[in-house]
Amino acid sequence: MAAEPSSATDPAMLVAASSPRAQLVREVWGLAWPVIVTMSLESIVGFIDMLMVGRLGASAVAAVGVGVQILSAVSSVMFAVGIGTLAVVARHVGADEPHEAQDALTQSLIAAAVLALAAVVPVIIWAPALVRLFGVGEEVVQAGSAYVRLEMLGLPGDALIFTIAMGLRGAGDTRSPLIFSLVTGVTKIIGNYVLIFGGFGLPALGVPGAGCATAIAFTTGAGVAILLLARGRLALRVSWQHIRPRLTMMRRVLRIGYPAAIEHVLMQIGFFLYIVFAARHGTAAVAAYFIGVRILALSFLPGFGFAAAAGALVGQNLGAGRPREAERSGWESTRLAILLMTVAGICIFVAAEPIARLFVDDPAVIADAVSLIRVLAAAQPLMAIDFTIGGALRGAGDTRFPLVAVFVAFYGCRLGFAYLVTFWLHLGVFWLWFALVGDYIARSALKGWRFRSGRWKAIRV
């Protein structure tokens, strides 16, 4: 299967039943590497973003970190659209039904735009109250509220980019989203430099400047993505002249995707509670958490890439009536993810302290960040299983079981242990970070068992 097919129905997109392992590895890698590069660009931009904000102090880092968490939480509803789009498009591509695949993307874009616009106004109005929920100081509340209100203006663009990218990945085109990511990232970095610190005659806005740059970047990236779709330059095409809502297809996409959205919402609520626990250890721990997550995101990149590859291959092969090849694709993607993420984890574990020092010069923040980075680095093989098998299950349309795994692993293991060490045992922040290990052990075990059971092969999309 070519990584970027000339059309959504290219037969080379499907893994032949007689494919040797070497060919399957090439198929998986051909789909995975563009996603890894795309996510790398996004992580690098996030890294540079936090470096720039870090020059404003620990409070600014905490404010932007909280704002990013709020945006992620609000974006959860988009997962219902994006995950459903990937599963439905992949099935139709595998079944050689290009018109249905394109219709699924069209209806998903309508739904994504409506949901995003509906979310913007309430969040802007209640921004201060949302930031205060994280238990941060008043200085962080003021800066974080301004950041949230400005970044939310870019939510519709973010929703469209995400939906288009998921649809294209379901069709086997993982390279085109690179273009969207590059445009968005370059716009974000330039906007940050100009608006945070002042430039080209504009005043230095500080934290609000970072929020404004985010909104501009998402809107610009969405404009490029829509233009390429309309001109037929991608694996799928949307005819804007004949676009009209079709509730049947929307319901089908959302029926598959809504458990993924609920899962994401629960994860964001869980992250919020986890940050509240961190706040009990002081602002340094909160800042360290956001810095650590930014740095560790670099090691997650193979997981994202192989999850996308597994989702596309599993969905396409099920659509073509090849469940055995679907299973092989999932396991091979997982094996490669474990290999690469383990290597990344080792590198980041060794370099934890010098990397943390790039962000801030506060010794307390550095110490807390280093301990978090090393805990997560050690858990990289478990994360590889969680990411990739989760992607394979979603590509098959099995979106409900990962939701169950969140309840057991995230809420039971991570938050349960975090509550115990924070409020009952009163242990140091290292033990708060260590709660993550139990979470990923449980998630990888549950999802691995589900995929091995083969029940996902019978799910109708």
C-alpha cells in the first residue's frame, strides 16, 4: 500500500493476504512515518511555545498549560467526529466505495463545524471560572483566562483540521496532514515571536499574545486544508457546491465516535483532577507537570504514528473482508511502536535534567519536572501498547471497550493511587508521578486482551 495513494480506491492500499512480514512492515511504516513527522512538528511547536512562554516565568507557564488543558477538554467533542470519520472512511475505502467515503468526510466536516461554533461562546464567557477549577493562584487565573478566550477563537479551525486529517488517514493518505501541520506550526511560531515579545511595531502582549497566535495559526491551517480538499488535490474530495447535511451519515459517524469522545472527556477530567493533586504540592509541581508533558510528548510520537497506521490498516482490511490481515497489521504496528518508544524513553530518561533546564531556571520546578520525565520515560513500552492497540480497536469501530479501560485504569489505578499518596499518606510529588505507571500497566493489559480476543472483528460500522 502506498502511503499516499492517487485515489481513495487504490488497490495497493490493502495488504494482500499473502504479504510476507517484510512487506507488512513496509506498509505499516509507510503509513506511520508521516504521522510521526506530523506529530513531531506539532510537538516541536509546542516545545518552542513553552520555551517562549517560559521566559515570562513559572506563572505564565502554568497559565498557558491550564489553557491548553481547557482547549483539549473542549476539543473532546471533536473526537466523536474524528474517530468516527476514520473508521467509516477506512471501511468504505477497503470495500472500494469511494463516494461513500467522501460523503462520510463531508458530513463529518459539517458536524465538526457546528459543534465547534457551539462551544466557543460558553467557554469565553466562563473562562475565569474554568481556570479557577485547577486550584491555581489568582495571577495564573488572570493570565490563563485571557489566553483561553483568545485561543478559543481558533477552535473551529482546529476542529476542521482534525476532521480532515482523520478522514485522510482512514483513506490511507497520511502525508497530506503534514502540509496542514507545517502551515499551522510556522504561523504559530511567527505569531508567538511577534505577539508575545512585540515585533513589527506591535506591542508585547505576553501570555495573551500566545493565545492570539494559536487562534491565527489554527484558522490559517484550516484554510489551507479546505482549499486543497476543494481543488481535489488529496485522497478524498469535498464538493462544496453540492454540500448539504445528511443526518443518516452524521448519525453513523457519531454512533461510532461518541464513545471515543466520552473517553477523551473522562481523560480530560482525570487530567484536571491529577493537576489538582499536583497543585497540593505547590505551583512548582503544576509548572513541572506541564513542562514534563511537553517534553515527554516527543517520545509519544511513534505511538501516534503506529496507532494511525494500525487504525487505517485494520479498518481497510475489515472493509475488504480480510480479518486475519487486520489482526496481523495491529500486532505488527504494536511491535514497531514498542521498539521505537523504548529507545525514545531511554534517550529522554538520560537527558531529563538538561532538557528541563531549557524551560525555567527555578530549581524546584526543575527537580519536579525531572522526576516526572523519568517516571514516564520508564513506562514507554506500556504506552506503546496502549497507543497502538487503542488505535487498532478504534479503526475497527470498537470504541466502547477503550472507554471501559479508562474507568478501570485511569480512574481506578492512577487517580486512586494519586489520592492515596496525596491526601492519606502525604508523600512527596515523586509518588504522585508514580501513579502513572499503574495506569499504563492496566491500560496496556486490558487493550491487549481485547485485541487478542478478536471480538472487534464482528463490529459493524
